[in-house]
Amino acid sequence: MSNLQTFVEDFCASLAPVGARGMLVFVGHQDWLIEQLNSLSNVAYFSSVLAFSQQPIVGLKHVNNKNYRQQLGTEHQTIFFSVDDDFKVDAFAALSGTLVAGGVLLLTIAEEHVKNSAFCQRFLALIRDYPQIHLLKQSAPQLPELAFFDKDVSDKVSETEAPLAYGCATGEQQTAVDKILRVVSGHRNRPLVLTADRGRGKSTALALAAAEILRQGHKHIVITAPHPDALIIFFKHLKQALPEGIQQNNSFTFGHASLSFMALDVLIAQQPKCHVLMVDEAAGIPLPMLRVLLKQYHRQVFVSTIHGYEGAGRGFSGKFIKELKQLRPEGSEFHIQQPIRWHQYDPLEQFTFNGLLLNASLAKVQYSPQQSLSFQVLSGHDLLIDEHLLNSVFSLLVTAHYQTKPSDLKMLLDNEQVSLVIMKQQQQLLGIAWLLKEGKVEQQLSAQVKQSLRRIRGHLIPQSLLVHCGIEQAFSYQYYRVVRIAIHPEIQQQGLGTQLLSHCRAYAKQQGGDFIASSFGANAQLVKFWQNNDYAIARLGFNKDAASGEHSAMVLQPLSSSAAELLKTITSSFYQDFPFYLTDEYQYLATDLVLQILTVKPYYPQSNIDNSAADQRAVKDFAAGNRVLSSCAPALARVFFSACGDIKIKELTEQKAIAIFIRKILQKHNWLQICDEFAITGHKEGVAQLRHFSNIYLSAVTVVSACK
């Protein structure tokens, strides 16, 4: 037996008795890495092995970056994870959670990759702080000294001696199930928020509670999540609890009771009836959608990972829970602390949390409008050499987005096209904007993009302009895309975002940029923010994002005269096409978003839609009740589109009336849909609302025309 094999077997033997997990990291040239792994092929402790690598490994269960999510909810004793030219950190974070107590993760990293990756350099440097995570390097053949758990912290959490109900593993999990069941059997409007770090059995608790509800018969449960993959563990444990039940795709039946998964956008649009709504990984859902769910249903359970950034993180734990308490003061929270899958002080989990900044905490700040602000542009190297700054920056970025991933941290440190504009006051970090330089690529590459032969990573804006908007010269311009902008949650709504964007614009122009741009999930509030800062909408995605439930908006602001001319072309095309799409791809676009888009048109020339005298007469006749809706609807639409760019119209219009106008006249919804959405009694009341709107709208148009 080799010295390495003896070392590894002793290391594995030290983990199992205390229920902890460990990691061995090998760094060297590819041939050396293969040689080390081959020498460990006979280690007795290695069983139930899962291998993550670009190429399959003979004799081992293999996954890659495309299918690793299928392993969520499974368990492995040993994981082999290979890093060749790129560290797939999202996969690493996810798969490490499938390693059972006493298990070992073998991580191999090519030395060439370490030299070119600041992320890897930081990752390896952290190992020295974790005695149970061992680094073995080709350049340092001496084996590290084997470290064991401190006896004061290595005792396993004592198991509850009394038998637990529902098949629960811990007392906390049983309490969680009891609380979920109380949501169904107790008073209405008392939602439960169940949170935990990963590995605590929260999704299992949800499944066990669902099984108990289904056993009661004649119950229907609706469950939703940011993505069906998030429910792999849930359905696995539901099937184990009810083996007689029948699962078909993402639905489950047991006798006369049933459970079905619904995507977020479908759930919000259809509002199906159910005895309880379960929301798993709720932190991965944007706050506007959570608010809608909270108002639509009377019995709800929100379950989520709250430590780290597997979802919206502090947006969920802060803003949403605060709103929930205001809207549903009888609601309750419960946090599961005790791990089930591994030791309470598990070294691998602690290392993963710190290495990927899953535990980044947001400091409190105080802001004074009377004191000056300072701005600074940072690179990935600046973050690498200042761990405190890196933690502060990343924790603030996490609050601004509902889908932060470990790969975002890697991108910040490794991508040379990334710049960070930070805003401070008296050394306090108040805001940050993450910029990514895009465009200016070779014509040959852009031609391949146009022909759908390839996609260029990291060039979202020019690629979208070329492929979707038909802008042939898109890649010849330089863009600075605002990937994310974050203002500390305690000091928002004070104009700080506008000040930060102003400095981003100045920096981008100084660097020779033609455009500053962004892309985000569109809602009226966000679109208004960007429009107020002189950004124009260039494109709105045709499909809703699976996670956000919103269409993606792309906005641009020109920084050069040639860019300004191009933007006129882009916005003209968008606004000319927008009315057409309102009856198809944008038929269910929120009415306040439609109004926001149509009434603010920077860089857009005067509308070429006719507003004839005949149309004016039709509007007057309809408003007066002298003509029916069907004969006047085209004229109503033309008059609206010809003059809606005047913001005065928005100020003069009642919101309910204009919303019904948009739904009926512009988006062609039927009266049944409209009555249901706006709680009106029927067709007659709806037409009355349209006549009322037309009367107010006609007055507004007349006044504006007179001023001209």
C-alpha cells in the first residue's frame, strides 16, 4: 500500500465516526493528477462514487455540467470532481450537498488553470484555515499532516430517543411538519415561512407534510418553485412516504387526493383552487411574484434556503417576511437549525460556505445626504487582495438579484472585462454597479452569430441586437452592460441609484464606450427607473423567464453621436412593432408595464400612426354612448398610439379604466378574462369603463393638440 493510499484511508476513517465530511484537493499537471487517482482506486472507503468531469471515466457513474442537476436529491459516499480548463463552481456547490456524512470529495485542479484563475488562487489559499481540508500538490510531494476533529466539537448531535412522527429524522423536522399541517387545518390567512440552511431536511419536511395531507383524502395541493429541478428531493421523499401513490411527471395522486406542480407564471395567471399552496425555494422567486401569491391564496407554506444566496437571499428574508407580517400578521416563521445529512460543524460545508461566500453578511450603514459621496472603479484583482472588500461587495450584490450563483463570484474575480463601480460614504459601502465590457469583436465571429453557427459568451447586448433586432453592425460598437446594480437595502429610494448610474456612464464614456446598457426582468417600476435615467427600451423578450416570470427588457443609452443615431433606428423599430405583439407574445404583459413603455419614449421620433379627424369623431361618439365598441375599437387604438407618448395622458387617466382599455382594445382579451381580473360585473360595466376612459382621454388629446 502506497503512502498516499495509507494517508487517504486514515483520513476517511477519521470522518465516519463523527459524521463529518472531508475534501482532498490535488493540484498538478494532468498526467500527475491521473497517476494519483489511479493509485487510490483500491481505497476501501471509496464506494457509491460519482464522477464530475468533461469526459466519462470507465467504471464510474459520470455527470457533466449539462446534467449534474439530475443528482440533486441523491446521496454519494465519494465524489470525484475534475477541474481542467474551467472550474464549474455551480456544479461543485450543488454536488457537494449530495455527499453523505463520512464521505470524501476528491477535487483535482490542473495547475495551468490555477495560474490563470484568481478564483482558484483564493479558493486554494483558504484551505490553510481548515485542517480537515487537505491540499496535495505536485510541487510539494510531502504529504500533509493528518488533522482530526477537536473532541470538544466532534461529538455528534444526539439523536432523539423517543420515536418521531411522520418518519421525521429530528425533532425540529417533526415540529416543521406539525406547523405545515396546522396551516391546512387551522384558521385561514396564517401562512408559514419555513427556512433552513441546506442539509437540514426542509424539503423533506414539506414532502412528509404533503403525504399526511394526501392521506386525509379529497385534498388538492399545488406546489411551485423557481424550477422543477428544485423539487427532485421533494418528490423523492413524497414517493417514499406514499409508495402506493402514483407520480406522473410533476404531479402525484393518492386515492382521491392529488398534488400538482405549476410553473410560477401559469400559477399566477390561472389561480387554480387548492387546499394549500406550497412554495419551495421561495427565495429564488422575485419579490413581486411572491407578493401576488401571498394575496391570491389563503393557506400557504413558503419554504426556502435562507443562509447563503441560493435564491433572493436577503430580499426574501428581509423585505418579503416584513411584508408578510404586515399583510398576514397571524403568519408564523420556523427555522430548522440541526443538520440531518452531516455533522453540525462539518468542515466541507464550512469551507464551501466561505470559499463561495455563501455566508457573506451585509453590514449596517448610515447615510447622510449632507455628506459627500466617493466613487471608485475596482477590478477582480482589487477584490482578490482584499478579502474584507470582496465580502462586502459580494454580499451587497447578492441583495440585488434573485438568482446569484457561485459562478458569479468566479466571474467577478476572473473575467478581465468586468469592472465594479462602488459608491462610498465615510468608508461605508453604499452601492455597487457591476459592469461588463461587450462588443468590438471580429467580423468573422459576428457573421457566425448571424448565421446561427455560434453564440459568443459574454456579449449579450450586441448578440441580441444582431440576432433579434437585425442590427448588422451591432458588434462593431463597444458596450458597457450594467449586469447588476445594488444600493444597500437600508438607504434605497433616495436617488443613490441614479447617482451611481451617472458615474457608470462617465466611466464607460471615458473608456471609449458607445453605449451603456442593461438587461433585466421587466416590471413597470424597474422600467421607470431606467427610463428616468435616460435609457431607452431596445427590446422586450417574447418569452417569460422561467425563474422571474417576467419578460427580459434590454435598455440602451448612447455615449457617442453615431450610437445616438443607431438608437433612433432601434427604438423606432421597437415602438412600431410593439402594438402588433400586444395581441400575441405580449398579450399578458402587465398593463402598468405596457403603459410605462408606451408613455415614455426617449430617443424615439414622433409617432407615424395617423390620428385622423374620423378617428377623433369615432372617439367622441363612443365616449358619448352614440356608437358601439366594436365599430370604434380600431379608432380608439389609433388615437391612443398616436398620442400616448405625452406623459400628461398618464397623469389624467384613472388606473383601472386605462388598464381595462389596454386589456380589451390593445391586447384583445375577452370580457370573461377582464371581468375576472378587474372584479367587474360584466360586459356592460366594462364598456362603461371604456367610455369613461375615452372621454377623459379625448379631453387630454384635445388640450395637447391645441398647445401645439
